[in-house]
Amino acid sequence: MYLFMFLLLPLVLAVWCFYKKDSHLIPVIFIGAVVAVLVCGFKAFFLYSHRIIPYSFQSNVMYLLIRQTLLPVILVYGLFFVWSKDKVSYKVEAFFPLLISFYMLYLPYTIISTSEGIYTTFSLLVKPVLFVVMIFSLALSAKHIEQTVINKKIVFTAIWILISIVSVIVPSLIEGMYILDMSYILILLLSAVYSAALPVLYLLSRFGVLTVK
């Protein structure tokens, strides 16, 4: 199970690189990995990883959302978007390799450095899958937000923004349920629905249902 946690995201990145065959995005992968090393190093030396878990669904979800999903995504990609002098189309294309290379180091660190549930199937198997789905969903949303903004399709833009917000929030909601020891069957079911929604969104976008075509 440890191998799955460590290898899933790097393997996904390797398959994506093989499929894309775009050397222009290699620096983005390097940037994501370096940022992850710096962030993990900072947390290891200056922050205390152990946390007393409150019996509050809302508190746990907000903690996970800020520390593991929303804040890293906004900071890593936001800073890259502002810092990069490339075209917007390149920045949007760089979303997936940047985030996947960041999380392939940052996610295992957050799992191992915390004391809660390190030996469970959720942390080692389900959680990595949720984050892969989240990154794919956000990358897909970013692509279509750009297209709909360019074509001034406000309704479609709003739909994809809503999809991206849901994509970020759901992993934290599911893990919040897990932390409070809610029904594991329900957690697995919601995880499966969340994961299955990605190919559905992709197919809908391919057939022009949620796009400007």
C-alpha cells in the first residue's frame, strides 16, 4: 500500500508526459517538484505536524481544505501564473504538470508526517486517488474556463468555475467524514462517485455539452 501511495502520482505524470510529448512543459514539472521540496522542508523544520483532532466535521474539513488543497493550489499555481511571462494558453496547459509534480512529493509527506490513519487503506489508497482526480478535474476546468472566457460564454464559465470549486472541496469533505469515523462504506461510495464524475465531465466536454462548441 505504501508503494501505491508513493508511485501513483509519479506514474500518472509519466503516462501524461508520454502522451503529451511536449518538452516545453518539462521546466514546469521541475518547478512543481522544487516547490514541493521547499514547502516540505519548511514544514519539517519550522512547523509541528501533530494535530489534536477536534470532534467537529466543519473544523476538520476547513483544516484539510486550507492546508492540503485550497491553499497549496492557489499559492503554487497562482504564483506561477503571476510569475510566468508566457501566454495564458501555456499557463493553463501547465496547470496539470505543475500540480501533479508538486503533489507527488507534498501528498506523501502530509500523509506520513501526520499521526492520524497512516496505516489505513484510506490514507494510502483512497486519498491519493482523490487527489489525482482533483488535479485532473481542476486542469480540465482551467482549460474550459479559458475557452469560455475568450468566447464570452458567461454561463459556461460559471459552470466550470462551480465544477472547479466542487473538485477542490470534495476530497476534504470525504476525509473529514473519515476522520470522524463515519460510515466507511459511504466514504468509499462517495469516493467512487467523485472519481467516476471525472470521465463523465471529460466526455461531456468532448461532445460539446459543457463547452463553447
